Amino acid sequence: MWEEPSPRVQLNLPCPVLLLEVGKRYYTINVYDVDCYDGEMGFTSIEEWVYEDADDCQTKSRAEQGLMFASRTDAQEWLNAMRNSRR
């Protein structure tokens, strides 16, 4: 029996940064909880982040989650893709 093909999204996005350099500036996607809704951008923002120390577990965790980017533009492309792929 024939079925309607499910909708697909194909993306071409910059890779998140996985290998961090101490002292280097990165950009991260912050996801807030419901209480932080700002009325326009939703529950997310892009913030500057400096990897200050090799023992910085929070920054390492963000990198492992794919939330650290080399530029604000790279992070914004990911946010835009997530917003535009919703049904």
C-alpha cells in the first residue's frame, strides 16, 4: 500500500565547536525555562562565553551538548534552523 512520504528537513549548518581553547571566546545557545519567556525570541538567546580554565566543567558540558559555536552568526544559524523546522 502506498503512503504519503513524511516531510523531511535537510540542513547545511556550521559545526559546533568540540575542541575548546583556553582563553578563546565562543558563543553559546542558552535555553531558558518557562519563567524567562521574553515575548519575542522565545526561550533562547545567544551569549558570549570565554573558556577561562581547563577545569571549566560547565563550558566543557556545553561543548559536548553541541551548544558552543565559533561565531554569533554560526549560533544564530542553528537557532533559525530549529525555529524554521517546526511543524
